[in-house]
Amino acid sequence: MDRKLDRGAESRLNSADGIHCFMDVVAKEAEEYALDHTTPMSALLEEVEHFTLTKAAYPSMLTGRVEGHFLQMVVQLSGARHIVDIGTFTGYSALAMAEVLPDDGELLTIEKSEEHARIAHSFFDRSSSKHKITLRTGEALEILKALPDAKTDLVFIDADKRNYIAYYRESMRIVRTGGLILADNALWYGRIFDPKDDDSRAVSAFNELVKKDSRAEKLFLTIRDGIYLIRKLA
């Protein structure tokens, strides 16, 4: 989530049940500077971004250029070939990572909302990387539980916050030793500093659980709304 919102997007963002009202955890000038100094994404990803900002109900859920390019670099630097993306939304993160996977790489993206899945599919179908992407709809936990142990190189968690701990536990099971887990919204719009609602408490509890997990090496990154980068040690 790393681009300026137009007025309409900001209005929708701030009126959606109060969920997405947030404090700026990174100065707006720094965000805009980072955006300006980051390589542009593909034309299709720029289209996904424009669609999400102008037509989606919750534009703040978009990954965006800076975080999207970060994900691409992580995939390329780690040599990941098998990826699980928990939370498809309009398809930005899945498409970004799939674009830099090797031709025989595989990305499973999971989405609960049929409407979001339909939108994401419409973009995937136009991508030269579509053969690398499998989109499954349903409850993420049930889908994760059916995946084999230690066969995944990278998991990106960006779904309902109250299940972050459950997603993390399943991710640690399916990720190979040396594999990576990235959890988005680890700062949760600054609400983790004084958590008063269920989602804020869930993200705060997740962060503390990861911090204490001796099976993992951790790096908490302040990229926009926070990314917790986790490497499985054992």
C-alpha cells in the first residue's frame, strides 16, 4: 500500500466501517519519494492498481508499486519457485510475484471472496504468467491444511488479521527450512501501539508470537504499513 490515494478512494477508505481509518506511519513525502525512485511495474499491474484505486471498495488493501517491487526482489533473490499467496484481493501481489517466477514456477493464491476472485482472474487471464498461477476460493485455513509439509519456498500473508497466527502456524509447516514468510500490515495503521479492537489485538499478538519464535529469523520492515520478514530456521 504505497501510493497516493485520490479523494474518492480516501473517502471510501475512511468510511468503510471505520476499519481503514489510519495514521500515516510513514511520512507522505517519504512515500512519494520512494514511489518516484522505484522502477515502474508492468503495464498490466499498473492497470490493476488503477482499477483498485478507482473502483474497488477497499483501495487501501492494494499492495502497490513499492511493496510489489519488494516482493518481486525477494522472490528473485531467494530463488523461490513455489509460492503461496494468502489473500488475493484484486490480484496485484500474486501477479507481481508470478511475473518474476521462473517459467516452471508455481504460485497458489487463495481468496475467500468470489467477487475478488472474479476480478483477479480477469487480470490473470491477460497475463503471460497465467500458467504459473492457481487461484483457489474458500477458507484459507482449510486450503492451507491440505498442502504438504515443507514444500513451499515463500508464503505471503495478507488476509484477515484475526487469523494471522493460524496462518503463520500453517505457513511454518508448509515452508521448507530456509524458506520465507512475509506478513503484510504488521504495523496495522499504527493501531498496534495501542490496540483497542480485535484486528489490532490480533496483529499485535501475531507480532509478539513471531518475535518469540526460536524457529525463525525475523526482520521487521517499516515499508508502508509494515512487513514482517521471517526465515524458517528449523
